Amino acid sequence: MSCEVFQKDIGGTRRVIVDYSSWLGSSEVASAAWTVPSGVTQANSSITSSTAINYFSGGTDGQQYEIKVCITTNDAAPRIKCVTFLIDVRATCD
């Protein structure tokens, strides 16, 4: 199984936007829950009608961190969709 990898400078902050628009149809994102391992800090999470957004800082040089975000829709019978991705921390990003 492959997942998206987001590069992050060791001292920087990385914004990640997860777009659910192709899965949502006429539904909208009602909430998002993030699972973030220790070593990485999250801040300023938010949602739009079709995306989940978060900012990540910290981490150890050369390490990858698996992060999961699950959204719930605003449907009468809410649907849940989870996406897993990696944050790859490097001293410098090319």
C-alpha cells in the first residue's frame, strides 16, 4: 500500500491539505479527527466543505511519521472516510 509523503524541513512548519471532494459527492465535511504520533506537533487544524487542513512542526531529522485524518460528513446518516499519509522530516528539502 502506498500513501502520500509530505516533505518537511526540520525547523519548519508544513501545511497539509487533504482533499475529499472526489469522494464526497454532494456531501460536505462536518468534522475532522487527526491521529498524530509523538514527536510531531499539530496546530491550527480546520475544515472546509471538502478538505481537512492542518499544520505540522517538530520531528526528528530523517524520520517519517504516519498521520491519519478521518472526516465525518454532514449527511443524515454520516459517512466516515480516513486518509493516512507520511510526514518526512529532513534537515533540508530540495
